[in-house]
Amino acid sequence: MKKLFICALMLVSGYSSMAQSNALQQAVNQLDQAQTVKDYAALEKTFSGISEQPAWLPPYYAALCNAKTGFLLQDDGEKIEPFADRGEAMAQKALSLLDSTKQKKELAEVYTVLSMVYRTRVFINPMTYGRKYGVLSGQMLQKALALDPGNPRALYVAAWVKYYTPKMWGGDKEQAKKLATESLQKLGNPGTDVYPHWGRTDDQQLLGKIK
């Protein structure tokens, strides 16, 4: 009877684990198709409710959803702060779940998203927050590129910054084009699994703006 109970418990545990795994994959698949604030807000809640290994991925994706929302709301700054707050908290949680000596590529992914989150704080009020959070955003991006210089998502964010920064402050549209093109080339076959693979559409949209 005891053996039967243990077998049943293992079976239930296996089903639960499979359901969680499917939940993360399904959420990532939906994220690949997300376009609107409503899409990202719903997915943030989904990722926040997923508990699965690797443990850093659900909070990473929750942070990314908040960052994406902030970028979509950049012309409506007064709405951004709660998303920036949650995005920063989720990114910090993801960082806390990584080994700083062994998981450099994973850390680069999180620092890239944290750079995006800090950039959304600039959108709230550029005059008030630009100096502090623009610098923090740049620092996080540099950390990402130092850990993984070829990370296509970090290259995309670097391209975005170069494109939207005024020339007098270091902006350079030709450099933005070069970085976005390099990022896009690295995303030639981005994959569809749960590991971060976003960025292709972002690169294409940015390159479409560069004449």
C-alpha cells in the first residue's frame, strides 16, 4: 500500500512538472506574438505565476513584459511607473537566482532587460529622470555586453539607444544601423524554446526607420 501511494505521488508530481513546463513554453510562444500593452500585461501575470526550472526565466520574462509595456507607453509617461517598478523588481529577482560566476550569458540577458526597464523610467519624465536612469540604463547595458559581447538582444538595445539619442549627445544612426544589422544576423535562426530568443522583429522595425 505504501509503495502504491509513493508511485501515485510520483505520477502526480510528474504531471504537475509537465504542466508547469508546458505553461512556460506556451507563455513564451504567446510572448513571441505579443504586440500590445494588453498582451504584455496579461503575459506578465502569467509569467509571475509560473514556478519552474530554470527558476530565473519566469521573473526574467515578467520583467521583459513590463519593459515592453513601458516602451509602448513612452509617449504617455504618467502611466509607466507601476510597470517600471514591477519590471525592476522582477529583473532583480531573476538576477538573485543566477550564479554570478558561472551563468554569464544568462546574466547578460537579465542586464539587457534591466537596461530597458531603466530606460522606461526616463520616459516618465526625461527632464527629471533622464540623468539618473539614463546613466543606470547605460551601465546595465554595458554589463550585459561585457558578459556576452555578441548577445543579439543587448546589441539591439545598443542600436536603439544610438538611434534615439541626439547626435550632440552621442547618437549615431549609422552606428545604430550597424548594430541592429549585426543583431539581426545573429538572430537568423532564433529558435522557439523557452530560452530568450526575442529581438528579430525589434531589429527589423528599427532598421525600417533608418534610411
